[in-house]
Amino acid sequence: MSATTPSTSVYNVPNALTTARFALAIAVMALIPMRYFTAAMIVFVIAASTDWMDGYWARKYGQVTKLGRIFDPFVDKIIVCGSFIALVEVAPSGVASWMATAVVARELLVTSLRGMVEGSGGDFSASQLGKWKMVLQCVAIVAVLLSLMYGGQPEWLATTAHVLLWAAIVLTVYSGYDYVIRAARVLRDVPDPTP
């Protein structure tokens, strides 16, 4: 089977890896409110850093499935959104409820726009800005968890975590705005199917 031919079976290695990452995401959301910050950070790093593995395997061995194309980005969103939501419960984290809401709202908005654009025949693949947004969000979560692990000491660590958190939120909102503009341009250029 070629690397470009979609696999018909959903029981394959990439989907198993994605399922494992989903379980890790759930574990992170459970560990943070329980204040097991070290364990939460380790599990989060594993879940976030192995994001490329399932996609790489699927493309290389021709095991791309419709389920995988939907499930993989869904798990990415659960890992990040779930971590932000869980951190709201921990007051010293600095993550306010509106920040978590902004992160979740951005993901819902972009997912809706992607469905609309691709349903109209347009291309709405992930942009470089969107990818950097994901990286910065993950770095900010790790920094916040590190700060919580050490009780906000030293002060430079807490400050760094705070700056990275705000930077991640700003980039999250801006990338959402960028996707809205991009979607409007694509939809404008898509021909109207009605006669």
C-alpha cells in the first residue's frame, strides 16, 4: 500500500498512538487539580511531544484513515484546552477562567471555519501561525507547571511562566483573528454553486 493511499482499517498503529495520547490528556486533567504537578508536567510533555508520531507513521506506512484525520487534531485540542481548564482550578497558576475560555473559543471557531471552508471546496490547512500558537501554548503550560512545582520560586521562574502565559493567550487570539480573515478570503474566492 502506498503512503498516499488511505487505509480502510481504523485498527492501526497511528490510531493506537492517538488513543494513547488521548488517555494521557485525560491523565493531565486529573493530575493538575490533585496538585501532582510533577507527574502532570511529565505526562503533558510526553503527550504533546509525541504529536508528530502518529501522523508520521500514518503517512509513511499508508495508514491514513478518516477517523485518524479527525481524531488526531481533536486530541491536540483536548491536550491544550483541557490543561488550561484544569489550571484554572489552581489559583497560583495565574490562568484565569477567561483565558481558558479564549483558548477553547478559538479552537471551536477555527474548527467551525475549517468545516465551512472545506465543505465549500476551499483549502483551509493549518497555517504556520497556528502551529507556532500550539508550540507557545505548550511551552506556557510547561512553564506554569514548573512554577507550581517549585511553589513560585525562584521569582524569575514565576515571572517567565507569567510572561509566556500572556504571550500564548495573545497569540491564540491573534491567530484566531488571522484564521477569520483567511476564511473570509477563501470563501470570497470560492465560486457560488447556485446558478
